[in-house]
Amino acid sequence: MAAAVMAAEERTSQRWAYALVLAASGVALGVSGVPAPLYGIYEREWDLSPLTTTIVFAVYAVAALGAVLVSGRISDVVGRKPVLLGAIATMIAGLVVFSLADSVPMLLLARALHGIAVGSTVVVGAAALLDMRPHRGGRSGQLSGVAFNVGMAVAILGSALLAQYAPNPLRTPYVVSTVVCLIIGIGVLALREPHHARVAGRIRIAKPAVPHEIRGDFWFSAIGVMAAWSVLGVLLSLYPSLATQKTGIHNLVFGGAVVASTALSAATTQLFATGVPAQRAAIIGDTGMAIALLLTVPALGTHNWVVVLAAGVVLGATFGLGFGGSLRHLSGVVPQHKRGETMSAYYLLAYSAMALPTILAGWAATTWGLTTVFPWFIGVVALACLVAAGLGLRRNREALQQAA
């Protein structure tokens, strides 16, 4: 076993490769969040309804579903590097479409391209990290979660700043993001292929594949990430707009800061939660997310921007524990020869949990108003978080009984 680990490390002699893949994952999630502060401008200038905005948001998640179904299998067959390069090229294409967009169909196309790119990157990036450091799956899962949230925070806050203070608010954020993607792409070009145990066979749409021996661990992690990404859908689609309405602060930087502070809080929690066992962190995080979600309703009711930001920070911290714990737990148990397809199944459920509730919330907000719908949406997502925590406790109790 020790010899195999050493051989794997020798194959990845580029010391910067691991950090590069983490950075690529963070940039990908960041690019997915760049339009978030700009939705208000699109709504105002193009007269979009909440339903249209949430559909534009959710198209990204739906496209990502397709990507996670095929990208893991493709990378198992052809390698991680070609898929990562294709994802970065698609990401840049989406940014170009965004910068030229003058209609809703172009927004939908841009979001679809980003869904394909980001869905591929998170799945293949996770598999590549495990290829490089197969004996540190839990740590890779933790750092992936940190990279996701840091990338999201930096991109959303940067996009808000550029849109508020730079010329061409619907162009400049995308141009800057394109430059960052090009830099990451150059790094990936220099990357040596980390995946050497190629799987023979045709490239096809893969059914979600979960190895029988980790099925219980997988479902515990998957239900946790579904709850967590439902919360992510709330953060990116509804909470910033409602925060702006309730506080009366219409500066784009405030809306960006709401999401950025939440994401940074999540990243900080994930980074310093190393000492907390993954399963316990996920259970605590799921329970905490339910409580923090419910607290956002009275926080918004205060109309105080400090309280609204604080509620977002608390929600981010619990999200970090829940998502990070779930990802760490799965990364630590997934078999080497099933990494690509297992991570595809994991993110398939995650993106489903992000897309479907968001679309329903957008439809309801268009019909009854955002202020009316938000507490109900919060209640449903909080209940899902509690269900995930309950299942985790049940599995933990079963494991203790088996051990006894």
C-alpha cells in the first residue's frame, strides 16, 4: 500500500499541479457566480420577472446536470486534462456570449455554456485531486469546498464592484473573468495528465454509478449536499434581492457583499474544521443550516444591513460545515477506479437540488411576490436540512450498533 501511494505521488511530480486544479475549481464556481450581482440590472433594464431571472439562473444547473452525467466517464477514458481544457474553453465561450448578450435567449445560452463548463470542472477536478493524492481524499474534499467558496466570494464581490464603479457594467465583469480563465487555461496546458489508470470502453452517457460497498456512505453525503445546495440556490437567487429591498440599500456592492461574506464564512469554517470528523461536521452543519435559514426571516424584518449581513455569515458557516463535511466524507471512501462516475452521481443530485427549488421559487415569487414566498421557501429548505441531519444521526447510530 505504501509503495502504491509513493508511486502515485511520483507520477505527479509537478508540485503546483494540485494547487492549480484547486484554483481551476474555484475559478469555475466563481465564473458561475459572476452574473449574480448583475441580475438586478438585467431585471431593471430588460423588465424581467422573478420567474425569468430564476429560469436564467436554473438553466446553469440543468446544463450542469448533463455535464456531470458524461464528464466523469469521459475523464476516466481519455484523462482529466483534456476534459479540463474543454471546460475552460467552454467557460470562456460563455463569458463572450454574456458580454455580447442583448436578449434573454443569449443569457440562457451563456448560462447553459457555464453549466456545462462548471459541471465538468467540479466533477473532473475532484477526480484529478484524488488521482494526485489518493491517500488524502478527505483533505482534498475539504480544500475543494474551500476553493469553491473563495472563488464564489471573490468573483461575486469583484463583479459587483466592477458593475457599480467601472464603465459598461454588463460587459466589464465578463472581460475580467475571461482574462482569469485564460491564465488558468495556460496552467492546465502545462499540466501533466494525473490519471493513469484509464478505463477502456466507449464514451457514453453514464448512469449514476455508486459502488455497492459505499452506498450507505454515498447517500448520507448526497442527501447532505442536496440540502446544502438548496441553501446555495437561496443565497444566489433570492436572498440578495430581498436583502436590498428590506434594507433599502440599492448599491450593487451591498448585494455582492451579502453573498461574498456568506461564501467566505463557509470557506473559513471548512478550512478550520479539519479536526471535526467529516460525518459529525455534516450533521452539525445540516442542523445549523436549518436554524440559520429560519433566522434569516426575522433578520430581514429588522431592515438593518448589519443584521442581514450577520445572518448571512451564520448561514455561510453552517453551510461550510454541512457541504464540507459531506464532501470530505465521500472523498475519503470512494474507490479509486470509480472516482469519476461516483463524483458524477454526487454532483448530479447536488445540481438537481439547486435547480428545481429555485425554479419553483421563481414561479411562486412571480405569482405571489418575493416577500410572501421567501419564508415558505426557507421553511421547506430548512426541513430538508433537518431530514439530512436525521439520516446522518440514524446512520451513525447503526454504525455504533454494528461495532458493538
